[in-house]
Amino acid sequence: MKRLVVGLTGGIGTGKSAVSDRFAALGIVIADADVAARQVVAKGTPQLASIAQYFGEEILLASGDLNRAKLRQRVFSDPAARHWLEDLTHRPIMERLREELESAESPYAMLVLSAGTGQSPLTHRSLVVDASKAVQRKRVQLRDGSSLEIIDKIIAAQPDRETRIALADDIIENNSTPEALDARVLDLHQSYLELASHG
């Protein structure tokens, strides 16, 4: 893959979507692992059938769609179930993301990785969105009403902030205002355009 691909990551509630939305508004193609993950377990997919078989039919909503809140609760209280789910979905998710990145027509592209270190065989550079744990917990509670216990389990299951930051090429501190975030994204956009033009 010749085009510059930036891997964007950060823990839950750090504001990855706020950042990727700003890059998308600047015309950058965004391939999002969370979106791909939802698509590969959509109604009618073989992956969803496997999930229902593994966890039981109660993991589905009345509509036949996946009950994502119930699945999240199950996998974050059972490491074996989480590993099983990752094994099931990893390859189809990566294939979908690779296709999106290869067909991108923007000067560079961005791969949003839900919680890793921002490094992937598909990326050339990593950008980490960081926020304090207090900010993370508050944002997630406001967004989806999860209990602090579940939020803390999710945070604990993700790579810690120090590891992510140590491996990052670029960092956005997102504890501040939307205006500060706008300015930081614009700065990085200019620097990625420059890198892409020399690639």
C-alpha cells in the first residue's frame, strides 16, 4: 500500500470519533475498525450465526440483530469469550479495512483502531488520542450509560495510556475544548499532507 495511512487510536472515551470526524471533514478517507466490526456481525452474516451459537439466542435482540450491550457485558467479564470473539471477527474486519484503504482517493488515509496502540500492518504512522481516566469515564457514561464497573473493566482490558503514548508518532491531548481539538487536527493534517507528498 503506497498511500500514507495513519493509524488513529486511543482508549474508550478519549474522543477518537471527534478526531476522525474532523479529518473526514477535511476530505480524508477514514476506515474505522468499529464500523467494520459492526458490519461483520450484522444480521444475516455467518459471524452473527456463530455468536448466537456460542452465547445463546439471548445475545440477539427481538429484531434478530446483535444485542451489543449484552455482548459487551459478557465479553468484558469473561476473557475466554473475548478471545473467542476476537478470533472470529479479526480476519473479516481486517479484509474490509484493507479494501477501504486501498480504494481511498484522498492524499492520505486514516485507519481508526478501537483500542490498540495505533500500529498495524496496514499503517505507516500512529496517532494517539489521549484523555485522563476521569474524562474517559465521564464521556462513556454520558454516551451510553454504562456502569463505572463495566467502563473500568473496558479501560483495564485496553493497552494502558503509557504504552500507547510511548509507541505513538503523534499525540492529541483531548482534555480541553473543541476549539483546541480543531487547531491540533489542522496542524497534524498539514504535516500529514507534507509527508504524503514526499512519500
